[in-house]
Amino acid sequence: MLFGKKPQRFFITSEVKCAHFHGVNVSKPIPSYQVYKGDVFQLVDQAVDFVLSKIDLSVGTRDKSATVDVQYELPVQAVAEAIVNAIAHRDYTSNGSVQVMLFKDRLEIWNPGSLPFGLTTAKLLLPHNSIPANPLLAEPMYLRGNIERMGTGTGDIVKCCIEMGLITPEFIQEEDFRVVLYRTPQSTPQSTPQSTPQSTLQARILEVIFENNAITQIEIASIVGVSFYTVKEYLNKLKKKGIIQRKGGTYGGYWEINKQL
């Protein structure tokens, strides 16, 4: 994976799949789809280039210097860090591949595997130990400058996005590990269960599901104006009460409302 000419001969699923969707859901036809192969360094460069070629780029003027300032709508450092982490820390024994999916409102990077024992998604927002899943990959990638081996990568992702005025990125651990970078500026105030009555927020979530029963948790969070974790908490409560149930998987599945509040 580091120096082989065709590493995919030995690790078939070590490729990176990149897709660009015009909407907010995974749906066909897919406007742009690429499968990248090569060593870990090539995979990183190709995947980052794919994202940067699809997002908006603003170009400044030469008022202050001969150099023109350019700025992407997503921080390049955050995009690169998320992709590097996915490739460096994925489970290479899995038959799954790293997936980079760009939607109208967000960028999602999926990688097979789970967080090391003792490390949670909440701890990723704070300083934490560096626990590489693949030490033999981490050392050369550190020497090349791709990673720093200090456990600050996820914090840097959050910091870069917040500094650009974007919604705070989310780290999600389910069957796979997922990083979500939002393209939407932080213009709408985020509500919390403390500022919004529970019954009101619960009713609003049900209303959104009633309007579109195929909606995802991330989409509900965006519409309602709360975090993904808040939506997940309330949906779990609704499922325990028997008010709703999920049919099918994350994508392709749907919500079923059994009874009213």
C-alpha cells in the first residue's frame, strides 16, 4: 500500500470511490463517479483533487499584492485531513472501500472500521491520544507530512470549518466511521433541547418525517436546526415509545409512523 505499483492486486478494496450528487441523497444517475487506485499517497491526492474540482472556488483581486487570493467553500486542510484519516486508519481486512461523497449541502467521507477501544466520537472533538489503526502506514505518512501522530487531526477539522463560519463537522460511528463536513454556512441558529421544548421539537421531527418518510437523520437535523446527535437521541426515544420505526437501511430505507403523540 505504500510503495507497490499496483497495490490493488493484493488489497482489492483498498481503492477510494468518489461520487458527486447534485441533491442531498444517494440516488441514480450519479453525475460524477470515479474509482481511484494506487498507493496510499496517490489515493489521498486523487480523492482531494476530486473534491476540490467539484466545490466552489472564489478568486480575489490584486489590490494588495500581485498574488491573487483563492478560497474554496470548504477548508482544504479539513478536506485533506478527513480523507487522509480515512485512508490511514481504515480496516484493510474489510471488503468495503473508502467512500468520498459530495452532496449539495455536505461532504461525507466513509471508511470501513471502528474507533480504537476507549475512543469515542465525542472525544474526537477534544485533545486525545493518537492510536493508529495501521502503524506501518502511519509512520511513512507521518514522514511525508500527511499526518502528525499527535491526535490533533479531528480537532483541526472542526477548527478550520468553524473559522470559515461553517456548521460544526460531525463524526459518526455506525457500521462504518463517517466524517461529515457541511457546505452550508452557520447562518441559522442551532436549537437545542434546552432552548426548545421537548414536545415541540419532537412534534417537529415527526412533521418532517411525515412529509418525507425516506429522509435521513442528517437531513432532519439540517431542517429542524439541531445537531445530528440531538436528532438521533429523539428518534431513539420515539422508537422506544413505539411511535416510529425504521424500515430498511440508512439509505434506501424509510420511516413508519405507528401512532400520533
